[in-house]
Amino acid sequence: YFHHQVMLRAAASSLGTTTTTTTTTMAPQEKQQASLSTTRIETTDIEELHKLAVSRCEHTYTDPATGFMVFTELQHLKRGTCCGNKCRHCPY
């Protein structure tokens, strides 16, 4: 399901389609947390991006070359088994 959402977003952006986001009211602490988790990292080293995402307990990061979301090792461990798709950070 998640992979399909990413593919649809990529297709929509290549067609020049715009998306709308909805904002909600958050407490100051929640805003700070959200801000930290969406901080843009300017690096193309995927291993560095993966290490940073794992240190933040995030399950995905964005591949700078393709714009696709990539599962971290944490997400694969959460899944519990190998899906057989030769994922980049698969621990199985």
C-alpha cells in the first residue's frame, strides 16, 4: 500500500498535478517534534541518510536520486519477514 502511494505521488508530480495538504492545530511541543522529523538533510550518501533515519527511529527516508521513499532496517524488522523484493536495507 505504501509503495503504491509513493508511485502515485511520483506520477502525479511528473504530470504537474498539485496536491493539497491539510494542517491541524498542534501543541507547541508537537510542532517542534514534527519540525524535527521533517528536517531536510542535504546529502546524497544513502548510508548516511539510513543511519540518520534509524537514529531518529524513522521507518523511511527519501532517496535523493529518485525521490522515492525507502524502508529503513527498522521497517523491515517490524514487518518480520523478507518480502523477496531485494530491498536495500533488508536484514533478512
